[in-house]
Amino acid sequence: MTDFHGETTRVLENEFVTLEYLASAARIVRLAPKGKPNLFADLGLDALHTPYGEFLLRGGHRLWHAPEAMPRTYIPDNQGAVVSEVLRGVRIEMPAEPWTGIVKSMEIEVSADRPQIAIRHQLRNEGAWAVELSPWAITMLRLGGVGIFPQPATSADQAGLLPNRHLSLWPYALADDPRLTLRDDFILINAIPRLPPLKFGYLNPVGWMGYWVDGVFFVKQFEVPVGSRFPDGGCNAECYCNDRFIELESLGSMQQIGPGDTVEHKEVWEVYDNLGPSFTTSEVRTLIDGLLQAQ
């Protein structure tokens, strides 16, 4: 065991990667290739005040449910986790949230022979009435790299007459933000410290997004249910970037879940190490091409 600013952590690892999670909450706080620095942002014990207490930002990876609202989204998840072992990993389940009655859980499994981690996010309704929500998996990464978000490559209809791309911008985001680059193949975010924050979202049909930093390429792959309705104007992929961190966020479909029902959203992470000094190098381009061809 080790710790994260005084909070006990536990380790999952293989010969390629090391992951640390909190023993008291459903948070992953560190992820790194073996012998390399933490890829995740570390915000220490910084907190936001809510009617339900202090919400600790921490950094790293967490599970929320969309759409975002205050105070519902920011109900603290500081303690009370039940941790149990599963094959090649752990399951972490939190107590039901006050007011919403939603139980958050994450099942984390580290591959036996690859730099790969599978995370099964679940939301269970322990309340007395149905709730409409979308599972929302958020990964906070340290600055200094480039976020890579693939654009749709095919037409929305056979004749090519309908739009196949859209971009949702949050009120504080500037359309001419120098961190944001719109290309035909990718949306790129140069993750440098800057205010005001930048947030965008879109419908990502290929089911992955990536972050290159210091010769390491981190990839989140996620399911894209066909015909689903997504929050925030139809977004299943979002990015938030400010002066301290960048977030890569994937979202599941909006669903009504009745009392006792559960929704699930799965991500698969891969961490590629020892790449060139820029994400435009041939090694990263080859990895990206492979991801695109696999869809």
C-alpha cells in the first residue's frame, strides 16, 4: 500500500503499467508506464464546496452521471468504498448518493500480457423512482501534451447531403481559443496552461480518443451504442482543458433507469511508451491508423 496526499492507495500492475486507486473511494489517482511519471493530473486535496459537503477534485479518473448540474453532479464521494477482488483486478463500489440514490461502481482489470486496462463503470438506482442519466467516465491528465479526437470519416447518408459533424461549445469556451485545432481528420487540443477554460463535445462514431505527452500515448476506447441518444446536444465524447489539467471524457447513452436497475459503460485503456518527441512521429501515426482501421 501507498498513499495519495494521506489517503491510502492500492496498486494494480503488470510488466508494462502501474495503476493506483484509492482504498476509500472509486477513484484511480495514478497511472504510469513502468518507471515513468504519473500521466494523471494531481490536484491534491483541492475541493469544491457543495450543500452535501466538500467535493474533492483529486485528479485522475472518476465516474459521474450526466447531464451536469449543481449540486447533483458534485455530491462528495470521499469515503465508504467497498473493495473486492475480481480476476486480474478489483471492484470498487460506493454507498448510494444522498438525494439521487445512485450507486457508483468501477471494476478495474489489468491485462496479463499487454499495456491495457479494462474499466467497467456501473450506475445503479437505489432510489424510489426512475432517473434519466448517462454514465460519464472522466480522466484528468497532466498538461504538456496533445489531445487527439478523431472526426467522422464517412458521410451520414449515401448521397452525402446531410451533415456528419457537429461541435458543442460551452459558454466559457472561446471559438478562437489557440489551444483548439479543427482538422478534417482530428480535433486537436494543445494542453497548455491557459484561462478561460475550454470545453467542447461532439459525437465520436469511432469510439476512441487519445492523449500524447512526453513520448507516451494514452488511448481511451469506449462503446458507441447504435441509435442512442446522448447528452449535451448529442455528445458521447468531450474535452475540458484549463490551466491545471486536461480531461478526456466519454459518455454512454441517456437512459431511464428504474429502482434497482443498472446501466454500464465500459472503457479500455492502452498505454504506448517510448515513442518519439512529437505525436506527429511515424510511431504515433501508425498507432492512430491502426485504431481507425479497427473500427
